[in-house]
Amino acid sequence: MLGGLGKLAAGGLAHRTEKATEEAVDFVEGAVKEAVEPAKEAGENAVAGALKKTHETRDKVVKEVTETVTNTVTNAVTHAAEGLGKLGQ
């Protein structure tokens, strides 16, 4: 009789242990999901911020180069015109 009760108790303990393990796994999975989502969002925000900064820097450089080239060409044409004007006098 005690042997049967021992098997029954062992089976109950095994069942409770299995349930507790499943609950622990579920808890850990939930905790990981809660930690991963903010990290993912932070990473996406960091990438978006870096891209925005890169575009702003690129736009600034393009503007500066365009202004420099425009001024250089304008000055060259002006000097050439002045030189031609002096030759014609």
C-alpha cells in the first residue's frame, strides 16, 4: 500500500515540477519579449537618427560645394570679361 502511495506522490511531484517549469519558461519568455522590444525600438531610433544626421551633413556639404563652384565660375567669367574688355580698349 505504501508503495502505491509513494508512486502516486512521486507522480504528483513530477507533475507539479513540470507545471512550475512551464510557468518559469513562460515568465522568462515574457521578460525577454519585454526587454527586446524597447531595445529594438532604441536601435531603430538610433539608426534613424544617424541617417537623418548623415542626410543633413550631406545636404550641407552639397550646398557648400555648389556655392564654391558657382562663386569660382562666376569669378573666372568676370575676370575673363574684364580682361577682354581691357583688350578691346
